Amino acid sequence: MSETHASKQIDHVMHEHRLFPPSKEFSNKARISTAEQYQEMYDRAKNDPDGFWGELGRNELHWFKPFDSVYERNGDVATWFGGGQTNLSYNCLDAQIAGGRGDRIAILWEGEPGETLTLTYTELHRQVCKFANVLKSLGINKGDVVSIYMPMTPELAIAMLACARIGAIHSVIFAGFSAEAIADRNQDARAKIQLTADGLWRRGKVLKLKDTVDQALLKSPTVQHCVVLKRIDRECSMQAGRDIWWHEAMESASADCPATPLDSEATSFILYTSGSTGKPKGIRHTTAGYNLWVKKTFEWVFDHRDSDIFWCTADCGWITGHSYVVYGPLSNGATVMMYEGAPNFPAEDRFWSIIERHKVTILYTAPTAIRAFIKWGDQHVDAHDLSSLRLLGTVGEGINPEAWMWYHRKIGGERCPIVDTWWQTETGGILMSPLPGVTATKPGSCTRPLPGVVPMIVDEELQPVEPNHGGMLCISQPWPGMLRGIWGDDERFHEQYWARVPNNYLTGDNARLDRDGYYWIMGRIDDVINVSGHRLSTIEVESALVSHPMVAEAAAVGRPDDIKGQAIAVFVSIKGSGSTAGLADELKAHVRKEIGALAVPDDIRFTSSLPKTRSGKIMRRLLRDIASGKAETSQDTSTLEDYTILAKLRSDEE
Ligand code: WT7
């Protein structure tokens, strides 16, 4: 087939026409309630970023020293609020207390075994100050890297805020990673201290974190001390001179620790994210720009008000936990629900029981969780009163329209708007999302860019694509929350995000803009399936499969094919425990009907589960190797959640 212009674009084959405007009741009470309001903000941020962000910067953050410029383009990235000094921990704590919110609950926590704990802003401030003094007493100064490998307990948030308070840079590592992964990250970051716990609860079992850390520290030569939180109260080895118990160190620590004034561009944290190949990269975020971005996006997207109890189910080991469990909500004085454990312990209704008992008003979770709930069955939901909910959100992957509909009906009772938020570790906070009081939502679309976000979609020749054609999604104007680099690797930073489309941030995702101005994320650029010159997006094929009543989850990948270039292979997991006899043919017919002959899968394999990263993303790259019959994968499997699944998928082939 000749290389026509169209073949450089991604074909769009999915049809979704449902539209869900917010109710009058919701809109009337919302902070942003009309399309005109949004448009005015959007236009001002685009055309007068200096004025828009200058005003917000001055009004929304506390300045020890005022900034003298709003932003300056500086090579690939822009720097924000130059000359100013502020502090993330101050804005989350001291500023809230000064504003009269000291007695409000900041963190409402539930452990997996069932115990609960609340911390007011005043109490949280005190703990943070004490722990900041502990860090100082162990030789931690401004600019030092603190490696955190802890359970989802309030102490994890305390540790992060304590670092921010004194300008130490935290690197939070999700507490499911291996010793090897911790050591790699510690070495790359040159971490000076390790924070951990004796263990954590997961599905009723103890995960011995300290044992894993002991292994990791054998290969972390820069780490001098290890502070250990007692969570499980079990025996664990403590190395004299190196290891210190959290509670013992806290006993004698003073609660007086003023926040250190930090330059706007000071690194607040690094967070490792797995690249498509090779070693993980430490994404570097700043102080002022990041803080302003998460503060405002939290307010706009979640329409936050004082009566809310906000629950983001992400772990602080991911950017979602950084931005929407800790820094975004707390800099708005919000009450945050925090849960330690698994969604299916002691039973599959744990989330709904938490919402009912704590009267959660906003739930922000991942499509992978929603698909699991659907698979587990409606009876778990039906047993609980979810009427406290007023708003729902999703993040992490595209949501298949049928999963969206279930979330809307079953969890939202058809009254809660759904905000499908698109963003990345690199972007610091949400870039595209409905505004719940304004935007009529379409299932599967993250709708529109937030103020300050200027997207552009180009084909492989860097030409802008027409509406309804897919291409590479870039962001053409800097925004305050964007990453400022990859820790210790400027070259990779430039190569990965800036080299391909000059002066634009390359997101690595494909997207399409529809005729109503709505964006649809089509999956990663590298995952496109090329069948006879037609370039198909993974999510469209998968969504067609998921719209079949028996399908719980699906992953679509391309495998080499002599005639078509690539053939479509799909991996499908079904709801309940029904029989799959005859289902493959039925699914082929279903896809033909939903999107056409072009997208009919060549191979269909049924599987009980799909390989996922520890943050719940389907690992299509691994499936590609399996679909093409490779005995060994060339891909990085270190982020794979359940290694046995690979072997299972391979043995299903016979
Ligand atoms: C990638 C970023 C966003 C914080 C958590 C994940 C995919 C994320 C959506 C969405 C479609 C989405 C993209 C993106 N993604 N949200 N609402 N719709 N895709 O952060 O691990 O850095 O992953 O997740 O592919 O690039 P991350």
C-alpha cells in the first residue's frame, strides 16, 4: 500500500454518541457553572499567561519572598515564579491553620484490619514538624534525597510533608516493588536516608517491608540511616547505628520547625516511572509551579467545597497519590480519606463499605478497579448506601464506555457527574478533564483541556491532523506543573519529550479531537496496530469487546502477519465463571457489528487476568511478545504485578 497522507494518521472507528450534561442542581452549586466562565478562563490563560498565572500565583500561594517574573522559557521547559520563595508544606498546613481551618480534619484514615484514625490540620502540622526535626537530626538538609518505601498510613503523608518542609527531596517508591527496584532507584537518586515500616497489611497478610529494605540497602551505598515505622508490631532486625524506630525518634523531637523558604524552582520531589524500555526515569517536579497546579486543578476538577470528604484511592507511590491524596487536597484545606489496603478485603464490598461509613462525597479511582468491581458483581454494591457521593472521577487509563456506564449507573446513581481526567506523572496534575458543573460528558472522552493547557495533535510528518483523525498528542504552551527534567539525565529528557516535535511537549499518547472539540485518548503511540495500512488504536478495539455483556476486560495488540502487516490479537477475560464455548466467534461478530470488518480480531485468547503494572495498567508490550510467539520477552518485566500470569498466558497457547 502506498504511503498516503491518511496512513500517517490513526483511523478512528469507534462510535459513541451518548451525552450526559450535568444536572441543573449540580451546576447551580458548582464553583464554575457556565461554559462562558470556562471559556473566559481558558482564553485568558492561553492569550495572557503572564496575567492569568501571575494573579493566581500571588493570591493562592504564601510567599516568603515575592516572585519577580511569572514565567520564562528556558530551553525545552519554562521556569515559573522566578525570584520567589514559598514552601509546599507551609501552603498545605500553616496557611490552612492561619485561615481558620486548624480544627478541620485533614486526614481520615482506615487501616486494612479496620482501625481508623483522624488528624486535624493542627495535629498533622505538629506531626510533620516533629518528623522534619527527626530528619534534620539525622543529617538531612535542603536538597538531600529521602527514599520512602512505606504503607498507605498517615505517616507516609507526614514523611512527604516533612521533607517538603525542610526542602529535602522525596522519592516515594510504591511499597510493592522489589528490593532490586528500590536499590536501582536509591542509587540513581543518591538517596541519603531510607524511610520504611516493619510491614504492611495486604489482603489480610503481612508484607514484610523491612526485610525487603534490608536487601535493598545492601546495594544502596549512599543511604546512611533507615527510619522504621512500627505498623505490624512484629520482630524485625534493626541494624545498630543505621536503623532507628520512628516512634522512638519522634518521642524526643521538638514540634517547632518553621518551614524553610524555598526557591520557586527548587526540586520538591522525584518520582520514578518506568519508561517503555530500560531503566526507570526520575521525573523531577518543582515547588511553586507544581503547588499552584495541583491546588487549582483540584479545585476546578473536583469542585471542592468544605463539606466534602474526598477519596482518591491511589497509593502515594504514584503521582496520583502525590497530587490528589496529599498536595492538591491539603493546599485547599480539604478532608482526605486515606485507605491502607486492598479493595477486596475482607470482601469485595470494602470500597462501598468505606464510602457508606465515612460518607465519602467524591470518589476518584482507576478504570482497572472499576473493571474489577464489574467482574465481582453488583451484589457487593447493592448492599451499601452510596447516597453521600456527589462526584466521581477516573484516572490512569482510558475508560471503556461500557465501564463508564456501569460507574455512572451503579456507583453514581445516575446523579453524579464523572470526571475522566487525563494526565501523566510528567504533567504534575490533571491536564484534560470535564469541569463537573459545566461539561456535558461523553463516555470514554476526557473532554477538554483545563485553562493553561494548549493541546495539538500531529501526524507522523508533524502536520496537524483533521478533526476525528488520530495523531500524536503534544502540548504547545508551558504550564506551571510540568516536569522540569529527568533526574541526572538531561539528554534522555530532551530526546524523550522535546526532540521529535520541536517546541512542543510530546506526551507519548495518541489522541483525536472530535467535531465538538472533545479529546479522545487513543493509547500509547507505540501500541498502535497497523492492519493493511489502517492504523488502529488499542482502546477502540478493546472498548468494542468490553461492550459485549460477557466481557470484563480486553487487551488488543498487533502481531506480525505476512499479508496484512499486522494481525489483531486480543486477550479477553470474562465476567463470572461462564463457558467460553462459541464465544470467540460471537465476539468476532460483535466487533464486526460495533466497528467493522477492519477491526475483527484474528486471534482471541481467553484468560483469567491480564498482565498489569503495579499501578494497574495493562502491559500490552508483553502481550505483543506472547501474541507473536516469542518464547522470551525482551521487555522490562520489573513493574509487572503478577509474574505468574506470563507463564499462564504462554501455556494457554498449547
Ligand atoms: C499515561 C500516564 C495520570 C496519573 C496516573 C498515571 C494514560 C492516564 C488517562 C485517561 C486515557 C489515560 C495515558 C498517559 N492515561 N489517564 N483519563 N484516559 N489514558 O500516570 O503512570 O504517568 O501514566 O496513562 O497513556 O500517558 P502515568
